[in-house]
Amino acid sequence: LSAHYKPCEDATVAWSWRQTPDGDDLLVTLHELDEAGNVGGVSGVLEDVAFAPHDLAVTPSSALFVTAPAVVEPLLYILGLRGPAQGVFFRSADEGTTVHVLDRRAGGTARRYNFDGGAYHPVHVAGGWDAPDGPVVLASCWP
């Protein structure tokens, strides 16, 4: 399971992930525990994610994942010549960061919101909420 779980109005939500064989997409499963002790959840896809996010936000309708336009080069880490974070690089500093919005009830392919203004790596996600014009997420990131 993920490092961070999130309480929401109707359940506590955790998540797990695995990379597709080609490394281009992230397959995620939401694991939800409601107040009555029932376990549920859905599965979905975060497209074009080579480096799994560390955290997420949860709203009553969605799980929000913030991802950087990153690539992973693990060889020098495997050889013991670099630490794990030293093998992660931005594809392009101009590409921007993406918020993936996965429906908590239906799963499927997450909607994507791409933000211009440079690439940022999300460290922690403080929260998220549903707004009339779409989801809002508050995250701490570094450029």
C-alpha cells in the first residue's frame, strides 16, 4: 500500500500501484474502508506516468494525483553508484505538471489536467476538494 492514506467524509482511502510493462502508465487501485468496516475500491490508469507519485488527495468524488513530467533511469542506482532520487529527471522543464483525477466510484482512465508554468515534483499533497469548475488540489512541490 501507499505511504499515505487519506480520510474522507465517507471512507479512509489508501492506494497501491504498479507500472505497466512498457513503463508508460501507472495502474492504481484505491482501497477504501468505510465507517462500517466495509472494504471496497476501484482500479484505474494514470496515463503517461513514469515516476509514481508519493501522495494523493481525496475528495468525495475523486482521487487526485499530482505527477511530474519525469523519467526514471535506474541503472546507476542498481549498480550502487547513485541514490534512488538521483536517477529521476524531468523530461522537459517546460512540460508542466499534471493532475490526474480518478473517479472513486467508477475507476477507469483518470482525467488529466496539465498545468503550464514549468515542471514541479510533488512531495506531499495537503488536500483537495470539489469545486464548481473542477477539482482543486493543494500540494507542496519543488522545481
